[in-house]
Amino acid sequence: MTKSSIKESIYEAIKAGKRRDYKTAIRILEDLVAAGFAEVQSTPISSGGEKHPEIYLYLSRAWNAAKQPVRAIVFGKAYVSRCADDPAGWFFLGRAYLANEDYTKAAATFEKSLRIRPNNIEAMSMLGMSYLKGKQSKQAREIFEKALKIDPDNKRLNNGYMNALFVESIHLFKAGNFEIARQMLTFAINNGVDGVVPRLYLAHILRSMKAIPEALSQYNAAISFAPDDPALQWYPAAMMLEMGDMQGAIEKLAKVGFQIEDKSLSEQFLAMGVVRQHIKNGEWARAIEAGRLYTKAFGSTVEIHLLLAEAQKKIGKTDLALNHYNRALEIEPANRHIYYAVFDLLQEKFMWDSLQKAIVTAEKANCCEPKDLYYYKVITAAHIDNPAEEVLPHLQAFVKTEEHAANYLIYNAIGICYIKLGMPELAVNWYKKTININQNDEEANIGLIACYEALTEYDELYKTYNNYLSNWTDNLSIRMDFAEFLKTTNRWQDLCKQLETIAVQAKKNLDLDIAVAYRKSGDFRKAAILYRKMLRQKPEEKVLLHGLVYCLDKMGQITPAINLLQAARKTFGEKNDSMIIEGILCLRAKKRDDAIRLFQYVAEKEPENKIAAEYLTQALNRV
């Protein structure tokens, strides 16, 4: 490829990107990378002539625009490793990290870009956003402040600054710095960060500062944004009561359907009412904040801990939920309802060893119904180290009762027992029945994978793996099992995707495995790029050289393949197998004399080499 044709190809890729035809742009750029035109210096693996490392940058941007940030990161890193002094490289790599939700690396990369090109507004804006999304609100505020001094009329910077102020004010409030938090949040609200949540937090801050009339005003302002939310009405009612206006508080709640008698009304009652209403509405974060305010004002109660445990459970904070249940048990150690809540949570999270310990603790408290403890014991026994043949009859007896006839937890436990007994054909239907009732039962989905694997029902196994990983993306062990299955069944395209994901999740270098998978899938372009990347690190590795040459040949790039073999021969010496490959390519490129010379050299050096002899005969007979 000539110097002008390379530039024309790059220009065509850029034009394709501008019209959002990223597929075409990527294809053109990957062809150039595969052929070695993106290397920065002449090496045994690069093509001769002018180098264009910017190809990696354009390729990174194209993949990011195509919403594939992992690949964008790969090529972005390739570019900055070759052109470390280009701030644009670090900037676009940072954008790829940001798109991949890796906020720590995004921030570090934007910082590098700014060290090379200080005061770049776009990079400062992206750095602020990375800090903000990475929950570093103070750093975000500081960088936005610095950027606004340079470009004070930039609306995007101003929005970022106000959002950072808002988030930081909440952190300061929770840390007890009420006055600074009030100032920051007031400023943010006055500059457009307004709505239910900012007004609620400002009201909470003022309430903590004992500025009750001002807090009432802000609670009413919050209500103006959501007048139909009954939970919000409890806040001003509590403020009115604290100001001595009991009748006003009763009337406030009556307007939204809460009939309260005078003797029932107290600040504590209203504070608890707020938490209950948020829980009822599924507003978990607001419930947790209202609960925090409640415990600060009135101390711990069983009810507040149970409500907070429920909210924490709903947002996936299992440890915090268990902590609240334990604190409730400290207050009422013989309350069986708390134990049942703990059992259900541990069961839901498949924490069977912890559940077994909790059952023992409950037995010592002597407060739970024996039949309930028996039920939890049997379910737990199926999941831990107990003989399945002894547990199974108890589970089967449960299924025959009206109370447990449709209990998916029992269905799942029966499936586990049949797997342990080596009867996957019986376990399948119990797992299916479990999933029909509760699609989110992760154990049952894993059990179904085990069944289909044992039964060698590969089509069903393929579907079940895909279904599982679409719902539980972070299970690296299952993903690695799936990759092994795909390799065994020659599903190479699927394997490429899984290996790339595994490489990111496990932070492992799987370039060779991915290159082989791409090659076997027929995607020679992507395979060639990886082989070239590995050869750059190990230029003497023949396996990588031959892999790259094979891919270039399949791509129709015979001349670059020959050039590559010649460069490697000059650098690392004559290798018989490589020379035979070069000779075969020369024959295809109609370079008969070169092919004869190569085959003759190998045949003379290694007379017993039948492959060289056969190809020499072919070359001599070819006219």
C-alpha cells in the first residue's frame, strides 16, 4: 500500500465515522492495523514506510462511538503507549473509561491529559464528571471551580459545578457540618439545582440546626414539586407540631387522608410516620435518611430497625440490613418475627451457613414455633453438607402439604438433592418449577446449568448459560465455565465475546486465547491485530508470527505477509518452517523464482523435509 493510499484509507474511515457508519470506519482502520501501518517505528513486525499510530486513536474513538468501550480502551491504550505525549490520546482513553463506568481510571487518565495540556476546558469538564460519578464530590467541585474561572459562561461546567456542590453538601450534612452544608445547598438551589430532593435535604439541615420555621418553609417547597406524594406531608406536620401548632399538623395530615387523634400526635409519632410512608411508597433512600433522622432524635426502637432493615435489604445492602435486625434483637431478644425476617433474608441471599447459625441462636431464645424451625432446618440441610437421601423425604413431605405445595424454595432444595444423588434427569423439572415461580432464583438457574451439562443437552445448556449471564453478569466462575463449553462445542464467535469479558473482569491477559478464537471464527482482521500486538512484545515468537501471517493471507494481504516473514528472517535468522510458509505465499503472489529459492534452501539444509521437496517440485513444474 502506498503512502497516499494509506492516507486515503484513513480519510475514508474518518468520513465514515462522521456519518456514524462506525462499522465501515472500524473495518478500514482494523485492516490498516492488521497490516502494520499503525506502528511507530520499523520492527520485524511492522510494514515499511511511513507510520500512522493515529490509526489506533481513530479506532478507539470509533469503538467508543459504537458503544463498545472495552474495545475502545484496548486501542486507546495502544495509542498512548506509542504516543504518550499526545493529550488527545489520554483524553479519548479517559472517555472510554468513563463510558465503561471505571471512574477511577477515567479520572487518572484525564489528569494525565491535563498535565500535558493544562487548562483544557473539555478535559477539565470530563475530569469533574469522573470525580462526581466516582463519589469524589470535593475534587469534582474544585476542578469545576477552576474551569469556571477560565470559562465563566460555560453552561455545562456550571451544571457540573452545581451538581458537585449539591452532592458535597449532603456529605457535609451527614458529617455534621450543618452551616457549610446549608450554604452550599442554598447556593446550588438558587442556581438551578432544585426539586424534591434538594429541598428535602435543605429542610433536614435546617431542622438539625433547630431553625424550625425555615425547615417548615423548605418542606413546603419540596411538596410544591410533588403535591400528590402523601409521604412528604408528614415532614411539615412534624415541624408544625414542634412549633406548637398541633391543630395545624392534624389538618395537614387530614388533607391527604391521615386521620390522627390529638392524643396520638407527637413528634416521635410523626417522625416514624414519615419512615413508614416512604417504605410503603418504595422510596428506600428517603426512608433510610428519614430513619437516620428518627434515631438521631429519638434513639433506637425495634420498629425503626425493622423498617431500616427492609429499606437496606431492598437496595442490596445485606450486611446493613442484618445489622439492623441484630440491633432489633438486642432490644427484644425473644421477638420471633425478627428471627423470621433474618431467616428469610439469609435464605434469599443463599447464606446457608449463616442461616444454620441463626437457627441455633433462635432455638436458644426459645421463641419460634417448632414447626417453623423444622422447615428452615430442612431447607438449610439440603444446601449444606448433609446426606441428600436423608433430607429428600422431608422435602417431599412438605410438597404434599397445602402450606408448601407451591413453595419454590422447597422445589429448589429438591433439585439440589437430586443433583447430589446423581439424578439430573429428575432435578431438571424441579429447577424449572422453581424458575417458573421465581425467575430471579440464581441457585435454580445454576442448578439447571449443572443438569443440562450432566445430561449433555448442549442446545439447552447454551441457552441456559446465556440466560444466566444476561441476569448475573458478574459471576466470573460461571462465565469461565461457559467459555470452556463454547470452546468444546466450537462456538468461536460467542467464545470471543466471553473471553473479552473475562479478560476485563479477571484483569487477565487473554490475548492469545482471544486471537485463536477470532481466527477460528473467521474474523482474521481482529485476530491479526492481536497477533501483531503480541509480536510487538515477543517478536521472536514463531507461533505468533505464523498466526499473523496466516490471518494476513486470509485477508488477501499476501504482500504484507511476505514482507513480514522477510523482515523476521533478516532479524532472527533462517527458520525452515517460516521459509516454507514464505515460499508458499510467493507462489500465490506469482513470485516463482523467490519461491524456488526458498524451497531449495530448505531442501538442501534439511533433505528429509518432505513438505519442502513437494512444494519445490510444484514450483519447478509451474510455468
